[in-house]
Amino acid sequence: MNRISIKNKGPLRGELHAPPDKSISHRAVILSCLAGGRSVIHNFLMAEDPLRTLDAFRRMGIDIQTGEQAGEIIIGGRGLWGLKAPDGAIDCGNSGTTMRLLSGVLAAQPFTSTLTGDASLTRRPMQRIITPLTEMGARITSEKGGYPPLKITGGGLRPIHYRSPVASAQVKSAVLLAGLFCDGVTTVSEPAKSRDHTERMLSACGVDIRISGNEVSVRGPAALRPLHMTVPGDLSSAAFFMVGALIVAGSEITVKNTGINPTRSGIIDILKMMGADIRLENEREVSGEPVADIRVKHSELSGAEIGGDLVVRAIDEFPVLCVAAAKARGRTVITGARELRVKESDRIASMAAELRKMGVAVEELEDGLIIEGREDLVSADIESYGDHRIAMSMIIAGLTADNETTVRDTECVNTSFPGFMEILQGLLPA
């Protein structure tokens, strides 16, 4: 079993580039494959999760080549109806995004396909996408309770107005992707606005898309123009180093070319609310996404009450936010994060258990945590639960522990952030 040991070696200093955005990389592949003609994507994330999406479309007959530049891919899209039935089940690995978004595409195809994944993914419920896609006319069978593998028999979809019980970009995207194939308007309403990368990219592809508050509609059948875009740096990945710089005395870093999309920049707002010295510099727009350089200095953080829309906009950053709370003065209360019970691990229970090992007083709520911050963390033997965000967050926590901290089962880090440790070591003193 792979493990990483870390100890406090001093301040984080320097500049870094966060890896390309994982959410945008997935969506860029999907829409390019459904477009008519040649798309070029620069700065694509060559990590396990988005590569699963890439491989799925290759197996359905799409020509995908790597370009001359690192992270460049060239996709020969064949339009909405250009996919062919894959030979055998499509393995989504650990990628819930691959499975959920691909389901929306496969729900419309005139063939039967099967989506499966690793042990972690097959424990993650898929009923939240099965329900609307079935309402649209797809036939989907799953294990009892809506668990993978999913067998999807598609075709003959009808448009619907789906009122999602949760604010989920994956649910919204699955329904909108299926709606591209329908004759008429498909609408998704959410209780809060989830990240909007799919909407931005559909607009760039020339799709008739309408947005009103928390409601999004697409008109189909759609003809997608090819994409020519550069994927910005991933704020979710940058967040680990941002929190590291905030909690390790003397630190100052700049994370270059990072996406600051307002539907997912809650981590910046939350950390500022806790007293963080964070500045956005060189703000600009790249391929329809807002981007900036993020400068972060060590700060004395204070506890805060975090819930509602802020949590929705920082849902992936919950584990590293818990680390920031563990080092803040006073009490931090995080609520409204119930969906984290069914991520790669139960992230609420996982973070509670591992922070307690480091001496932090944590009370577990059904939809969040109450964390009493402390000045010094205790070194510990940490479990990652095979969850990449738990692993990286606890490595950051280990930077402030009294001795060496070991995080077990860290192969999972490569699903989203290959090179994480190399970048971290480059910011620390030799």
C-alpha cells in the first residue's frame, strides 16, 4: 500500500501552476465528441478520471489524438448521432463525473451500453441521474438502490422540466446533455445554483441555452460547433496549497492562471471570511471562464459558520476547509453538506475520524461538522479511505503537526492531481 509521510519543514514559498481543471476537462471532451468537426483542447488534465472519459469515447468510435504540445488533444467530433456501440462495458474507474455525464449521452443513443467502475464507484448511488433520465424515456437498470453497474438502453427521449432535489452540477449536466437529443426544450431547476461549466461550454458550442436564476433550459435537437479552448487551472487543486500557505507560519505563494468561476469560488469567500489574506491579481477571461493569479499569505484564521450557498460553491473543497478550521481560533460550524456522505468516501465521517486522530475536537452532524480549532496538531497515522481529496487534505494538515504524519493509501491522488507531492516539495525549504 502506497503511503506518504510529511512533517513541518517550514514555510511554503513561491509560484505554482495548479493542474488543469478536472470538471472542465471532462466536459470539453464530451461536447467536442458530440460536435461536428475538429476540436482542439489545450491544457487538458492528463489524470485518471478525465482519461476515463476520453477512453470511453474512443471506444465509441471517436478519433482522439494528442497534439504536439503537452496537454493538447485533438478530437474529431461526429455530431450527436456519430457514436457507435462500445464493445463491452465501459469502465469509469473512480470517476463519478464520467459515469453521470456519460449516462446523459448514452440515454439518447440507439444502442444498449453498460457503465461500471472500481469498488469505490460501485458504492456510489446513481439514482439521482437514473430518475430524470428514465423520465425522459431511457431504460436504465442498476443494482438495488440505484448502484452501478448501469445498463442503459437509450433512444426516443422526450424533453422534460426536471426539478432537482439537490444542487448538483453532475445531475444538471446529465439532463442537459440528454436534452440536446430531444425535440423541444429540456429544463433543469435546482434549489441553489451549482457550477455552470456545462452551460458556458454549451453556449460556446452554439447551443440554444437559456438561464434564469437557478433554472437552465436547452433546445434540441442541437448542432454543436467544435470547441477551441484552453482549460484553466483547477481551483479545487489550488485550494490545498492555499490552505497550506494560510496555516504554515511565514508562507506566501501565488497560484497562477487559476479558474475563479463564481459558481465554485466559495472556498475563496469562506477563507476570506475566516480572516485569510488572499488577493486576486491579473483577473481576465480565458475561453469563457474567469481566471486570475491567486496570492496567499499566512494568516491567523478564526472560526466561522458556513452553510447554504457557500457550501454548494465549495463542495469539493470541504476536506481541506476542515483542515483550515482545525487550525483556526474558535469554533467552525459547517452545514448543508449532506451529499458528501456519498462521495469517494463518506467525507463527513472520514474527516471527523482523521482530525480526531490529530487531537482536534470534532462533532459530527448529519450534514456537516463542528470543529474546535487548536494551535498545534498531533502527528498521526492517517487513513485516506481511497479518497484523493481526503489524502491531500491530510497531507496539508501534516505540515503543522508536532512530528511526522503518515497518510496511507495515497495512489488515489493520481485520479485528480498527478504531481501533487512534487509541487508541494518545491514550495517547501530544501
